[in-house]
Amino acid sequence: MDWNRIEGNWKQFKGSAKEKWGKLTDDDLNVIEGRRDQLEGKLQQRYGFAKDQVRKDVDDWVKMLRGNLQRRARTAESPGQCRGFLLRPCSKIPRCISRARSHRG
């Protein structure tokens, strides 16, 4: 997953960011608007982390998101389980399930 996907779907991802970094306020998350540099800056501000540590934490978070999405894709067997690739209900269930099955390999 690249950062453009997170930035473009920030509303879906900001809950996960809030869960990981609880010191971020809703206002912080709204200001960040999916911009990585803003996220890293707010993390430095709220937690006092060094720039290298913040970059590593954000990279780890993105890897975790990628893993979660890949697991969802592999296990989506029915419309009730399908949540697409954007952490929201998928409106194109048959295509989503087909895509999920093709990613199992």
C-alpha cells in the first residue's frame, strides 16, 4: 500500500491512527488530512519522538494496515465478510470477492 491510498481515504484510516496514537486529538487528525509529513510532525509534537523514530513508527503502521487488508482479501468468502480494500463496506461485492480470491495465491 502506498501513502497516496491512505491520503485519499484518510477518513477510513484515521480511526486506526487514533487507535495507535491515542494522544492525537480529533482536531489533529483533521489537520493531518492524510498527509504523512503532517502526521509525523504531530507525532513528534505529541509524543516527543525523534524524527527517525516517528518515520519507523509510521512505516510499521502502514505495514500493519497492509497486512490487515491482505488478510481481509484472503478471507472474504461472502458479502457479509467483504469489506473491500478501503476499510469500509464494499458496494461491488461480486468484484471484491473475486479480487479477494485472486489474491489468495
